[in-house]
Amino acid sequence: MSDNRILDIISSPADLKLLSNEELSILASEIRQEIVSVTSKTGGHVASSLGAVEIILALHSLLDCPKDKIVFDVGHQAYAHKLVTGRLKDFPTLRTYGGMSGFPKPSESPYDVHYSGHASDSLSVALGLAEARDLSGADNKVVALIGDAALSGGMAFEALNNIGQAQTPMVIVLNDNEMSISHNVGALMKHLGYMRASSQYRQARDTMQEHLESSGPVGKALTSFGRNMKESMKQFVIPHSMIFEQLGIVCTAPVDGHNIAQLRETLRAVLAANGPVLMHVVTRKGEGYMPAVRNPEKFHGIGPYNIATGEAIKSDKPSAPKYTNVFGSALVKEAETNQDIVAITAAMKGGTGLDAFAEKFPKHFVDTGISEEHAVGFAGGLAAGGKKPVVALYSTFMQRAIDQMIINVALPKLDVVFAIDRAGIVGADGPTHHGVFDLVYARMVPNMRVLAPSNEAELVHGLHTALAMGGPFAIRYPRGEAEGVPLPEEPEVLPEGKARMVREGDDVALLAFGRMVGYACKAAEALEQQGISVRVVDMRWVKPLDADAIREAAGTKLVVTVEEGVIAGGAGEGVLGEMACMGLHTPALNLGISDAFVTQGGVGQLLHEQGLDAEGIATSVKDRYQQLT
């Protein structure tokens, strides 16, 4: 090879077919260096992508993509896929505004099959693609790549059940970064895995079983004996495969996920099978970069970092605490005086700020894994049993459990608090992760109270209020740094359905929700300099709304609502509904997220694009006010 990297001459997956196993291993190392180099500047999902490099190279070296389909679960492990599908030049723009998405994105490349970002959906999508292929009479291959954590999600199990019933040819690559390989029985396991994956074995097994069952009582007895022996031997040698085999999905022995030769050899066998096969691959998160190997949770999703040390690069300017950390600390203090509190999350202990709680109150902390529906239903049961569950989930993941929120919590009016983190624009993770729908799905539910704190002090008061008032209660707060206001020594119970006047004004009333209050205040200052007197109200409550504050706002010439969520069905439309009920006809303007999915980028950039920064709010208000005057 020349002095140039192999990576630099890879323009499509077809080029991988020309490489030997040794050259593919060299390429894997180059890809890891590229991932670390770029993500040290942009941030990203580092550990998962580093762990899946050889799997992706093996798949692309044997498949004919984009005719063949690779369906990524979550998609945070797909950086190597992007690098070998013609996107090396654009890789430095990863997760930036106008740049490359951090997840598979069909509009970005024909090699990206579906918009991924949430866990446990790949098997359903892959089965749909396989069935569509069969109905069309095509012969392309379909492969789903799913991690062991995502496989625990309920949607994945539902799909496994359907896949076993359908028996259509497809491959499930299970990327298992938890289980070690047992070397002492490795050869036997490898042999059995290949044998069971082959079409000849499956056909011979089924033919022999049918023949014995049709030959009378003796044959049936032999069949039963053989089946029992087969299952017992299988459970003894390959116990991990039992659940898949019982569902009708052939399971291979574990394969070293960082050995290109083993991966390709096993893949050739499973791709030739005439039914569904699960290929069990064992990997290590962060492979090739020791800081990520030592701390894979930290490098699951990280901002810019120092390559040499793995330490995050922090700004020199003093920073306010993060909303997530404020919530976590406040919940610990509440639990010190309330032994009924139980904190629940779904595979997001660190992300939701519950590390300290879990350490201090281990018996009162539950991580359900990737299972938001179960987490909320479980919380309903805890509440029915007299406990005070606090369910901490990201806004984008909370929407997966709307049914449980309605039926298992709100209908029986149970005492459950929903701590909805990452509400609003989240930044670089893009449309699959922005939390812009929670105001709609929370306020639509009967019996639900909804608070949108405008700063960290209001968040502390809001959590205390939710725990004190009881009943289904949602608090939504954004990602990132808070506003920098002092935290209260003792939290207060906020008066229900009462807003807070922040700034007086006579011409325009800005009714702001959540962190939009700060932007509204800056917009009001700018408008004041242009001769427009603007009132700013921190609405606090999304449900129930403060009818008195709305009535008083209608005494100005223009009522403007500002929310960091979709306008359709949001808090602003709730305000309009209240005005209509009261017979108020003051001109009104709703500002919020437009009826389109929001792209990736910096939070400031995206708020500006949506007209929700101070400049955008001021411009919209001025334009509408001038139309009226």
C-alpha cells in the first residue's frame, strides 16, 4: 500500500470488496483515528461508534448496498458506515448546523435506510423491508444491527415474535458489549452456530421431524425425545440462544466483534440462510481509544474533548449549573424528608441527573432499561401502592409512553411526577431528539398539571410543588446551563395556576413559558428602545393556565405567547382558547416551533432560525404591532 491511508481511497462500500482481511483491519484502525480526531472537535457518540467499526466493515464488504439494506438501531454507532459510504469529506461537519447528521438520514445518503435515533425500532423496520422484498419478488438482503441494551426494549421483543412467526430471511446482528466470549467451548459453539445457520441443516431438521411424526407412536416418541435432547444440549452449550430459538430464530455462537476474519466467515453463513438468523457479536465499547474504553458512559455522548486525556474541553467563563443537575440535587433533598419518593428512569441515570440519588437511596432508585412504557406503568403501580414515584425521562423518549401516562397514571389520578428533561431544542442530536412535543401531549391529558419553570430556582420550587400537590404532574425543563439565579434555601409550594409578573408594560403583553421568559425579557428591552412598552409574564403553569393573567394581558393592544415547543396544540393555543371562552378579542400572536421538524445545530442557531431568540421575538412583535397601529 502507499503512504496514503486506505480510508482516503474508499469512495463506496464496493471498494471494501477488494481488500483482504488484514487490509480491512488496518482500515478499521484508520476509521477509529478519524472518528476520534473529528469528534474531539464536534463531540458525538464516540464509544458506540468505536465499538462497531469491524461489524460495519464486515457487513459492507459482503453486502451489495444500497440494494441490500442495513438498518441501524438508534444509529449512534454508524460513524464508520458514514465514512465508507462516500462521506469522508463531510465528516468534519458532523452534528453541526447544515452539516452531517450524527444519525443515519435517508435524505443525506441512499445508504441510510431509515431515520434512526430512538432505540429498539430496527427489527420492526427490517422485517417490514424484508416482507416488502418478498412481496415484490426481489432477492436483496436485509440486516438489522441492534445493541444488547436496545434489544431489551419492548418494541424489539414484539418484532422478534413477529420475525419468528414470519420466517422470512433476514439477519439480526446483535452487538453485545457486555458478555465475554467463553474460549474453552468456543470451537464447539462456533460449529453449532454454523450448523444451525445453514439452509441444509434447517431443511434436513424439518424433513426428519415431519417423517418421524407421520410414522406412528414410536416415531412421535422419538421426535419428542430428540427435541428434548436437542433443547437440553442447546441450553447447556449455548444458553443465551434459547429465547431466540424458542421464537423460531436461529442463533449463532458468540463471535469476536473485533476480528474481521471471524465476522466475515460467520456473516457469509448467516446471509445464505433461508430464514431469520441472529448473529451474536461480542464487542467492546470505545475499542481503540482507551479513555472511551475506561469510561464508555461518558463517551456515549460527549462534547469536544482533549484527545490525549479524554477530558471534556470546558469554557473559561464561569458557568451556571445545568438544569439536569439542579433537578437531581433537589430530588435528593426532597427524598431526605420524604421516604415514599422513588426515582425511576429508563437507561438514563446519568443523563437525567440521578447518579447522586441512586447512590444515596439505592433501594428507592429503579433503572428499568430502555423501556419507557414499562417505566411509566411501573410508576403507576408504585403510586397505587402508596409511593411517590418521580419518572425522569428525556422529552423525546417520554413521548413513547403517552398511552401509559394516560391510562395507567392520569385516568386513576395517581400521584406520579414526570420530570421531563431535554424539553425544547437540544442542539446537535437533531430532529429525533428535540423535545418539542411534550407541551402538547402533557396538556391534553385530563387530571394532569404541567409546569414550565423559567429558571433553576423555579425548577426547585416546581419539583417541591409537584410532590406536595399530588396527582399526575409534569415538569418540563431544558438541556444545558440554567440562568444563573440563586437557588432557594427552602423550596416553596407555588400557587396553582398563577403566573408571575416579570416586567410591566402597556402596549404588548408577552406571555412566556419556560426558558423563553429570559428571551422575552431581552426582546422587551429592545422593543422599549423603539417606543413599544412590553409587559412580560412568566406563565409558569401550562395547565392550569392563569385566566386572570390572560384577562389582564388582553387589556393591551397585542397578546403574544412564546413557547419552546410546537405551536400546533401547544400552550399558546391554550391561551387563545381561554381568551375565546372569556369573550376576549384582543389581537394575538403565537410564537413557537413551526410545523416542521427542526434540524441539528447549536441551540442558539436553531432558536434564531425559529425566531425564538430575543431578536426573533422582537422582530415578530414589532411587525405585528405595527400592522395593528
